[in-house]
Amino acid sequence: MAKRLKRIPDFPDEEAEREFWAGHDLADYFDLARATPVVFPELRPSTESISLRLPASLLADLKVLAHRMDVPYQSLMKVFLAERVDQELRRGRTAAELAATVREPEAPYGTAPPGTHRRAGTRRAKPRRRPS
């Protein structure tokens, strides 16, 4: 005999719906055996632009690594950040333990092989305008 499903109430807003589902079992409202997979091929995660100051040599090393991997450096940076955040969250450290790990290293940057990026303090020459 099939289980009788409960009726999902109407919600005035998303907050009310979140509160409802936080305290109720989905299986009482949906027949999960009849569920079909849904694919959203055009769905992209929301992103937010930020400004981030990095030591020039760290950015240069990141670009060298990204070039070797044939990926955009910003994409590589997102992957590295996501992996580290996931790793830290899985460790379950306290706030004090996490805070103790946050320090500016003395000089870990600038380890790319010589000749792969410009030396610090050098700039590309701007093209000169010719008088008309």
C-alpha cells in the first residue's frame, strides 16, 4: 500500500519555507522513489568580484604555474582557495586555532625558475606616441 503524502503548505516567504523544512522530513511530502533527476546545464554559481592585493612575486608564480597547467590563473586561484577552505573546514579547528595559523610568511614567494617572470620593480615600457 502506498504511503499517503502530506500536503505542502503555502509559504509567505523563503524564510518561512526554510524554517518549515528545517523541522520536517522531506519523505513525508514527496515520494522519493518516483523522483527523476534534473539537470541545469546553464546554471552557474553566483560570483562576486573582489579586490585582492598579492605580492607581485606570488602573482607571477601563480601565473607561471597556471601557464604550465594551461588554465587561466584566476581559475587556478579559485581551485586552490576552494581546496584549502574545504580542508580547513573538515579539520574542525576552533576559532583560536584557526587564528593562530593566520600569519604573513616571511618570504615564501618568488620561487619560479629564473627568466619566467620580470624582476620586482621592473615595468614594461609604455609605447611612445609619435607627434602628428
